[in-house]
Amino acid sequence: MEFGIDVKDTKRFTDEMLNWVRGKGKILIVVHDNPDPDCLASAMALRHLFVMTVNREAVISFSGMICRSENLAMAKALEMPLTPLGLLDLRQFSVICMLDTQPGTGNNSLPDGVKVDILVDHHPLREPSRLCRWVDIRDDYGVTATILFEYLVAQGVYIGTKLATALFYAIKSETQDLGREANKPDRDAYFGLFSLTNTKLLYEITHPKLPVEYYMMVSSALENAKIYGKLLVTNLNKVSFPEIVAEMADFFVRLEEIEVVLAMGHYGDGVILSLRTIRHDMNSGLLIQRLVEGRGRAGGHGMMAGGKINGVSDSSAANTEIEAFLTKRLLAELYVTDCKPLTLRELRGNDVLRQAFRDDQTDRIDFS
Ligand SMILES: [Mn+2]
């Protein structure tokens, strides 16, 4: 297939990498815990690349769960073969690949000390990652799936409808249709893949039926939202699936006047965090690392980041403590002092704020 993109360097890298794989035993592909469309599509693409070029199957594995209905619909529609990491004997594998995450980041469950051979990611390079045999980190790419798309193009591998739909959906969802942190390679991949996607399948993935728990969690995110000027913090407390935390952060960053959102929710044995900003002068990845310093692990990009604080009980006292601790640090980071939070209801009733906001609006259509 011809996509009109420059894959010279990618061709050289993948030629050498595939040659190295050829002489090895079983292949394992590890993606991050509670996988998202980007890492799932990337894993499908890498697995397909191994089948088509060196005629070898690979096992795709992760820890945690896929709960978000869209991601479940994707895994189901694409018949993705997935194995829980805990069930595998890692000594059986002679090639270990890691996608969309890096060793020691805290969001994947590959045990420390297990060496990663092939590492492909779009998050900033971490020092320990240099020890991997094949490293392809492109932090100027919006999506890991775009890198894997280029592997397939460079190797002249046929991309079928299902895989094209998966890769397209990964780019679509992670960059919000190229609007967030997407660069030229992502745009080229998005448009190149679009004509190959099955739009009916795509619709099934983007519009799945949602469980009642979903609406309950949205309700608690709304109830617990606290607004500190341009910052919104919401604590969902106990969540029935982890991906909802990031989804609610995306949801609230669209609220008028809000520039930074921190969402959190208790899941498993800890608290999951998600940070979003619309400000281009902020680095959410570094900011969230400062927020959790000494208590948890985190990382991310400029406008979106995530993290986890382990070992927190699901009691409401423990959740309140975490929220207060993180909010205090975040307010200090943003130089906000002496700010009493408002709930959404209070925000609506706050005439001063609302008036200031209305004065600011020049694009409102008024038929009154
Ligand atoms: Mn990603």
C-alpha cells in the first residue's frame, strides 16, 4: 500500500529489528494496565507485523481490566486475543516487547528486572529505557499507533479492514480527531487509514450501550466537582472501572472558564489520577509527577497525564485525605491562594463570576 509518507528510517530500523527477532523464540507484547485503544491497536499491529514478516505469532498481555464500553467493544469487534500477564511464565519468552508505556513507569505490570527487548512509545524517554535492545521513542507523535502504522507501511504489510479500524480509532480517540497533541505523522496516518476503515464497525465502537454504573459515576463526578477559579478537582471516590477517571477529566476540561482539571477515583488498592489542561504553557506530565512525589507514580504529555497512588484504603476518610493532599499541592503549583471552592450549583448561582464570564463572551448568539 502506498501512503505517500517517508518511512526510510523506519524501514531500516524495522529491517534490523525483524532480523533480530527471526532468530529468537516466543514473543510477548506487553501493554499498559487497563489498556486504552492506542496500546491495544498498537499491539494488534505489531502482532500482525510479526506474523506477516517473520511468520511468528505473539502473545498480547497486560494487567488490570478493559472496562470502558468503547474499549470493550473494540476488543470484541476486533476479536483481539488477550492474556492476563499474571497467568504467563515470563521465562518462556525470548522476545519481550513493550508498547505505549516504558519500564518502571508504574502503569504496566511487567516485573522489575525483566528485560524489555523492543520498546515503542510516544511518551518522553526515561533513562532506564536506554537499556532496551530496540528503542523507538517518538515523543513528538500523538499516538503510539501511528508509529506502528509506519512499521506496517515501511514493511509493505497489508492492512486489513479490522486492523485499519483499530488503528484509526486509536488515533481518533487519543487525539480527539487530531485536535489534541496530533502532529503531521498522526494526520497522515489518520487520513491514510480512514479509507480502509469499516465505518459500521467504527460506529459500533464509538456508540456502545453503557452500563448503569457509568451514569452513577458521572453523577458522582458532577456532585463532587469543586471549582477553584480556573481549576476543577473532582473525586469520584470508589469507581467500578478505572478508565472513567480520565473520561471525566476530559469531560470537565470543556467546562467554560476551566483550564486545568484533576480527576481521581479509588480502584483496586489505590487512587487513579488524571490531569488535563487546555494551556499550552503547562506540562501536565511534569506537573502530575510533582503532585504525587513521595506517594505515587505518574507521567504523561503536555496536555494530558495520569498517575496512581497505591496502598490507599477505599474508606471515605482515606479518599478525602488524598483529595485534600493533592488539591493543596496543585493550588500551590498554580499559585492559587486563599480560594474557597465552589460546587457546580454554586458556580451557576455566583453572579459575579457569571457576569465576568458573560462580559468575556463575544460569540454568543442571542435571539431574545
Ligand atoms: Mn498512547
